[in-house]
Amino acid sequence: MTHKFVIMVNGQLNTYFNYEDIPDKFDHVIEFRPEISAGPHSEDEHEQISAWNDKLQLLIQKETARFGND
């Protein structure tokens, strides 16, 4: 399993497998599916898993800012 992020950019759906490849400007987040291994998880893995929510929230903020929907 790998990461999968589907992002609408200029009306077209683009699939990214690396979070860092997602452009700064886009229309919508369609699918956000980071790879998370089956547990049990170490403390470091828990921190990495928790960081995915922060990354999703950042994308949502960019999406909202683009359309002025505060």
C-alpha cells in the first residue's frame, strides 16, 4: 500500500503518491489516504500518524482560502 492523494487542479483530477508533490494552489481535496501500517505502533509512529491530520488540515485551509470561504 502507498499514499494516495487525489487533488482537483484547474478542474482536473490529479493523483499524487507523495504529499510533497501536491501543488500549493489547487481547487479541492478529493481523496486523502496516507499509508498507515497496521499496529501496534511505536511512539514515533504515533507522532507520524498524528501529523497526517495536521497535513490534511493545512490542505483544507488552502482550499478554503482559495475560494474565500472562511
